[in-house]
Amino acid sequence: MKKPRQPELSGEIIHERTLLPLGLISLYEVVFNNGKYAVMRLDKDQPFHQGDIFKRINDRWYCDEKLIHPLGFQFVDRAEAQRSFIEYER
């Protein structure tokens, strides 16, 4: 039996910052085209900025045609994403 295919998903970065003290991880608050939000973490060697678009195509994540590897995250509502983004690692 075929696995159901996940629809393409895209999300725009609305806030970004680097986690301290080492600054090895970047944190992004993202709003997705399905109406959900998420706080995504990526290695600092993949710096992106407000307005950049993350896309999931066939279970792979991309930003500006570059393959990315976000750490685990969950979809949440706007208020939870804002709270989590502000309070993360403080």
C-alpha cells in the first residue's frame, strides 16, 4: 500500500535570533501556510533572516533551494510560538 503523500508546506520566518552563550544554534519563529506556527532551531552554519521561506517537499526541508536540517519542532498556535520564542533558553 502506498504511503499517503504529505502536501507541500511552506512557512515564512517572522523572527530570528541566535541562542547564547555559544551562538551555535539559530532560533526562528515561523508562520506556515496551514495557519500554524512553530519555533524552529537550526545550526548556526545555516543563517537565515526574517522573510526567508522554509519549504517541506517530500519530507525534506529547504530554504532558498538549500537543503536544511531543522531540529525537532511542533506546530502550535501564534501565542504559544511567541511565548516559546521569547522564553527559549533564557
